[in-house]
Amino acid sequence: MPSSCPKCHKVLEEDEICCAQIRYTWRCKNCFKLTTAFAVPYGKCFLCGGMLEVIAERNLGDPMRFHAISDAVQIDLESFYYYKLARERATTPEQRLVL
């Protein structure tokens, strides 16, 4: 039995959602947090509860241009966890203070 997509209301042969691959970006009006997803529950920011506004076009272009930034952030995270582990294993208060 044909059904219709709940998003665009196009008639479909199978029971499916044809617009499932479409993603939207919202920005919180209070904390400016960006959220990219299919839907945001209740239309409120999950961090501060502020109202959201839809950003119509948010094309980031080629994702490979962010590869260097991603690598740098990964190195910083690994360093953070390395020093955190070292601080937990430190045996003296002076070592913990330095780490």
C-alpha cells in the first residue's frame, strides 16, 4: 500500500522516508551552539535550553581541508590524556603539581 513521506509528503511505494538523508543545521540564539542533524527535539538547545534558528545554507566545502586541524586537535587530546595518566600515576605531590 503506498504511503507518503512525512517530511515532503511525496507518495512512495514502500513505507519509507525519502528525505532521511537531508541534514539541517540549527544555531542556538543564546549560546550560539551549532547542531547538525535530521531533527532537534522540542526545538530547544540541548546545552542551555535556548531557542534554535535554522541556518539555510551551511556548505563547508571539501572536508579534506580540515584534515590538518583535525590532526592537531587529536594530538592535543592525546597529550592531555597522556599527562592526565601521568599525574594519576605520580607518587609525590611535587610530581602531581608539575603534571
